[in-house]
Amino acid sequence: MHGVRSPREAYRRVDFDARVAGADPRQLVLLCYEQLGTALGAAIHAAAADDNVRKSASLTRALAAITALQLGLDHRQPVAAALNSFFEAARQAVLDCVIAFDAKLLEQLRADLTDLSLAFRQAG
């Protein structure tokens, strides 16, 4: 088992695991949106605090959430191609921030993600 660096991180992992275990597919998608937004916010905050370790971990979590969202797409749905394009652009934005961090780019991505998540909630 991987070592946990802080009690807060241990709690976050247990909470996340419990939420995943009890979620239906729709809730899993919403959880991925939430995790992505949280990871982007954490990366922005870590960069402002000059905490490169936390920034890197947050960007990695963001990439994992994007991957989960892409893997969960139902390609039989008409909106899937547009969502896949959005997620690919999001992935590229996060990867670009690994090399040259751009808080404004991540804030814009986070705002777009909030809109997308809200639309997903309302569609259900």
C-alpha cells in the first residue's frame, strides 16, 4: 500500500473510495467532474504557494479524472464526439501546464468544466 502523506489525504482517499463504491454511473460521472475541478483548483493554489510537489500531484489527478471521463463516454450518443474533443483539449491544457504553468488557462478550463457539469446535472 502506498504511504499517505497527511491525515487530510488519507481522509480524502477514504471518502473518494466510499463515494465510488456506492455510486451509480451518473454519480460516477459527476464525481469525476468534481474531482477534476478540485484538482485544477488545487494545482492553481499550489502554484501560487510555490508548492511544486502538490502542483504536480494535482495535475496528475486532473489527468486521471479526464481519462476516466473519456473512458466513460457512450460513443453511441450524439454528444460524445463533442465531449471527447473537449476532454482532449482539457488534457492538452493540463499537459501544457506541466511545462509552463498557466493559472488563467486552468481557471478558464475550470469554469468551462463547471458549465459542463451543470448541464450534465440538468440533463438527468
